Amino acid sequence: MKGHASQLVLDELAAGLSAPADAKAHVDGCAECTARLKALEAARAAAAQSFGYSRTKARVTAERPSRWRELMPFIVPVVAALVFFAVVAIDWRPDPQTERLKGGAFVELVHGGRAVTEVQPGSRLALKIGTAGKQYALVLAVDKDRRIEELWSGKLPEGAIVTLPKELEVTPGSVAVHAFLGDAPPDPKVVLPALEQSLRDYAGWPLEAPPPKLEGLVVATTRLWVK
């Protein structure tokens, strides 16, 4: 199978329908496709537990021919999953090129002189920050188990786009990386509890949880897939 699994294939797998064997094998061995599939499955489960789901399902089923009655248990969660995935895809991560042009905040993980989003364990990465005119940063990583790790904190080097003076070694497990930027040092006693609350409130895949909006801080996010 060439490239990643299509949205249709992921929908079939999430709904428990049959899918090509090579597509299933690809998803099982691909971190990105596995993550997308888990997000769809989580959205399906959340839709099935949502308020009014049973009443809406019964009403729509009664208005459809028998074939629709057979498919309805799959259709509503799949539609909800598609809407969820579309929103996630639109706001997957900031476009560094656009942010550079605007002078906005962004965060990148750099390997061999270029920004990367997928690496092997053991790789060594640098953090590049679009400062948006801020002087201080607190950079945190969130893994699939909602654990939070501090990657860097302190005063930023001078410049609109800077590389932080610390090298990171990649360990197994994909992460979301959030850079909180401010004119004063971001207070971990404020940022950490807010991020933990955001993770608790988010019902989907933890790496998709939005960072909290905190007064006086701007935040940039990227995600790193570890094979």
C-alpha cells in the first residue's frame, strides 16, 4: 500500500466494517494512521454517549427504509467522527511558513537542519521558536497517557526566530509540544495545572487536546510522531 490510509478506509475500520487486508496491515504498522484511527474511534464512542443520541437515532431510523435501519448504528457515529476529524485536521498545527510571514508564534522540532514531525527513538532534536516578540518561554510535552514533561524554560535568545540552547533526545512515544511565551517568565504553578485541566476536560486523544488560553501568554503547538 502506497501512502497513508484514506479517510474512507479509516472510517470502515472504525465502524468495524471490512477493509482491504493491506490497508489494515498498514494502519497497524503506521503511527500516524493508528493515531487517526484511535481519534475516530474515540469520536464514535463520544457520539454514542452524547445527549439525545438514542432519541435522534430512533427518530431517524423510523423515517428510513429497512436498509437505513440496518446501517444507522454505524452512520451516526461515523458522521460524528468525520466532523471531529475535519475540525482536528483544520487545526492540526500552526503552519510555520505562515507564522513566519506574520511574525507570529510557532514551535518546531529540528533534525539535521530541517523541521520534522516524525522521527525514530534516539534521534537528537533542537527546538526552534517563533517568539512573536516575547522574551520568555516554557516548553512542555504531553504524551498519550496525559503525562507532562518540561522540555525547556527560561529567557529566549534575541531574535524573532530562535533555536534554543538545548538538545533533546527522542524516547519512544509520540508527543504534543506546547510552547508558552510571555513578556515575563511563564509560571509553571499556573501553566501546569491549567494544562492538566485541559487534558482532563478533553474527551478525545490526548495529543489533540488544545492547550489552555492564559492571560499574558501566547502558545504555539506542534506534534511529533515517534516511530
